Amino acid sequence: MITEATKRGFSTQEFKLSNDIIVSDESDRVLTRNIDQLSNIERVDFYITGTMVYQESGAVVNARIINARNKNIVAAATRFFPAEL
């Protein structure tokens, strides 16, 4: 959904982007869930969110675009992905 939003002219941001590259023995990364390491985020108009439910035969992905001002869901999609993909 981020690809489609960008194609349609929306400015997209990664809210988990850290201020620095985080280097550890296991990996080098720029995304974090540590609130102290997060960079400042510009004003948000919409959120892209979703869930993934794993099943024996595959996974169901539910995605939504939510208007941050009024909390309306402006778009939603559900897709099943077979395990053999």
C-alpha cells in the first residue's frame, strides 16, 4: 500500500526511523521501536496499518488506510496468500 500511496502523490514516512544507524553484533539497522531513538515525524494525514493472520494453508493480510483527523477508514483490503508462495 505504501507503493500505491507514493505513486498517487502522497508523501509517505517511516515512523520507526531512528535518528542514527543502530549497529549491533547481530545487525545494522535504521528502524527501531525504542521511542528515545525515533526521529521527529512530520504532521500525519493518514495511517497505513494492517494485520497478518497465519493459518495452516497460508496467511490472511488485512490492510487499512485511516484518516488521522477523523479516524475514518478511507480504504481497506483483504488478501489471502497461500503458504506455497
